Amino acid sequence: MTATAPGRTDRHYLMCEPVHYTVSYEINPWMDKTRFTDAELAVRQWRTLRDTYLDLGHTVETIDPLPGLPDMVYAANGATMVDGVVYSARFRYAERAAEGPAYQKWFADRGYVTHTAAQINEGEGDLLTVGDLILAGTGFRTDRAAHAEAQELFGRPVVSLELVDPHYYHLDTALAVLSSDRSDPQVAYYPPAFSSGSQAVLRQLFPDAVIATERDARALGLNAVSDGLNVVVAPGATDLAAALRERGFTPIPVDTSELLKGGGGAKCCTLEIRPEIRTA
């Protein structure tokens, strides 16, 4: 029996308005500093994304953008939060190094428990919570040692997945979490982005996963955000949208094409705040 959408749950997101956005360096294949970037258009697209979350009934907080950090808009890379604990990002490239402390300070200033990473990791870009597991990407940005560090911090099993295509340099460009419900975890992913061994692991863990097409992947369609029912997705990911509808999800196309010039879409712009779940 094909898995279906489990239903919407309230979400809490952190975002950063791209007022300083530009492509002034190249650290992934999507970036071309000779191509014009329109900061005003990026802001308009970002605001549409934020307003989409608000219209869906979710909570959105924002962090102040800092001059000289044009990629700070990609909030998902800034940290990973699971069960109320924040694991700071420690970026591979010097151009983004200051983002990790900025995001960690935002959380610490609001009373969250934070842990300063000893290992190189790029936040939710490579650490995705799926049910009881954390799927962890490596190969381009996040070191495997960070997977072990995250497992010790969060006390959840961490599954390492090897990325092999530089266009899908973060896990959240190659795999989307459709349902993080512990009783019904669901994902969509693009197999060629992963090593053969990691593809085998994903097949075992998620035998009923949505398999994305090359067209979906090239549109950065897997850089999507789901609340368990509604999936904010790139307009160009038409195959993925059709597959989601078949399973009872509601795809919501939101254009982030200007931000795609930096290598990010909806998920890259969205860091999920996951509080501790208290039981009676």
C-alpha cells in the first residue's frame, strides 16, 4: 500500500531576509559571480515564501541579516535543532564561517540550549530529521565526524549518506522530508545524487519513497518544505508535484529562482525550530 500524507502539523521556522544577497564568490556549481543577481527580486521572492508559511498557519521568526554575509539567507545551513537542542554550524568555506556564530547567538539570546560544533557541518543542509532518525549527508560540505558528534548530542541514530554529484552538495538538495512523523516517516529523493551504497540504505529505510526525476532535481525541487500535508516546492518540479498529489499531499509552487543562483531554494531558506517534546 502506497504511503499517503499523514496530515498537517504546526511548524516553527527561522528565516533571514536576503537584503545583502548577491553571488560574489563561487562555492557550488549553481553559483556564477559573472551573472547578474537582483537583490530586490530575491527579497520579493523570499517574502512570498515567508508569507506562504504564515498563510498556512505556521510561525516564522527572523534573524537580522549581516552585511558581508550574502548567503545568510540560507537559514537552514545555520544550525540544526532537535528536541530543543541546537547544534551550531561550522562551515567548510571561509566565506560563510561567520554565519554559524550569528545563528548560534540568535538561539542562545532566546534561551535555547546550544552546542558549539567541533566538527565541520552545515546545519540542516546536511542533517535532516526523519521520524526517529537523523539522515546525514557527507561528501562535499559536512564531515562524517560531525555525524558522530550529532548522534552523541541528540541521542538519535544518525544515518550517513554519501553525496556524489556536486550539484547536490547538501543533502537537502537531493532529499526532501515529506513526513517527519515518527509513525509514518516519508521522503522523496533523487537516487543518482547518492553513492550506490547510500542508495541501497535509502531503499531499505524508505521502500515507499517518492523517487524524483532528473527534471525535478535540476529544478532543485527536492529543496522543499513539508508540514505533513502541504509541500512548498519549486515550480519547475512538475513530476514531483504530480507524485505528491497522487499521495494526498498538496504541492504549493513558490518561485525562488533568484535565490537558486546561489544554490538554494525553499528549504535552504528555512530552518526548523524543533522544541523538546514533553510527555505527561
